Amino acid sequence: MNNELTRARRYITAVLPPSELLAQLAEEATELAHAALKLRRALEATKNPTPVSVPAAVAATREEIADVMLLVSLLELDTAKDELQEIIDFKTLRWEGRLKERR
């Protein structure tokens, strides 16, 4: 990370308390959910079509993912990378198991 980004991150976390960063995280997570739903509508022929193109919906979803990732990083919720990977691995296997049970 370059000095300008380090300075900006320090400034943001000095000005905004964790409670405000958490509120922003919740807002961005909600926007990500909306973007994912819009992308679903763009990808599938649903009864409720969207005028948004697939590339535009993908771009909007990626932007919201980046917003969420920024807040997670600023809140230092991503520092336990090994622990997070263990949770991801567990949830992946659990999800696979659930899908197999339904077949």
C-alpha cells in the first residue's frame, strides 16, 4: 500500500469511530445485496426484467464488493486470514452437503 493510501486510511479511522464505520459497512452490504439481485435479474429471463445490462450489473456488483471490502479492512475484521479461510472452507463443505442432500 502506498503512502497516500496509508495516510487516507489513517485519516478515515481517526475521524470516524468504529460505530460509524460499522454503520457504513451495513449500508454498503445492503447496497451489495441490491446489486446482486439486480445482476440476477440481468442474467436471467425473469418476470421482472431490468433495463440494466449484464456488464453494467457486474460492474455495479464489483463496486459494492469493493466498498464492503474497504470497510472490512478499515475495521480490521480481515486480520485473522487463517481463521476466515477456515470458516469459508467449513461453509463451502456444508453448502455442498446441503445441496447433495436435496438430490
